[in-house]
Amino acid sequence: QSQELKTVSYHKLYDILKQHQNEVNEIRAKRIARIANPLALVAQQQPVHNPQNHPTHYTQNSSTRSQQAATRNREKAIVNFP
């Protein structure tokens, strides 16, 4: 087909492009309608996250607390080192 296009005149190519112009216009119109409202576009693309529906339960056991305290004590010792 590329060989055929090399031998076709510019007028013929222009006629082919004009035949598909309506289809191109329809595709552009759909694209513009889809992105015309940015908030609607974002709402379509991202799932709604409601923190009330997915509460985060953070529990800290005693070993975690003692590890954090030990880390804080080491940091203080490093800072206070002469």
C-alpha cells in the first residue's frame, strides 16, 4: 500500500482525507465532550475513597513502644555526646 501512495496524486490523497473528515470530527467531538469537565473526568477515573468506610485501626503493642523508646534514647545519647 505504501507503494501505491507514492504513485497517487496529491489531489487523490486530499480526496481520501476529505472522505474521512466527518469521522475525524466525530472523534474529536467525543474527546472534547469527555474532557470538557475536568472534575467529571477525574470522578470517572478515580475510585471514591471515604475514610469512614475504611477506618484504619492502629494498635501498638508494648514491644513496639519499647523499641521506639530505645531508639529515642539512642538518638538523645548521640545528640548529647560531647
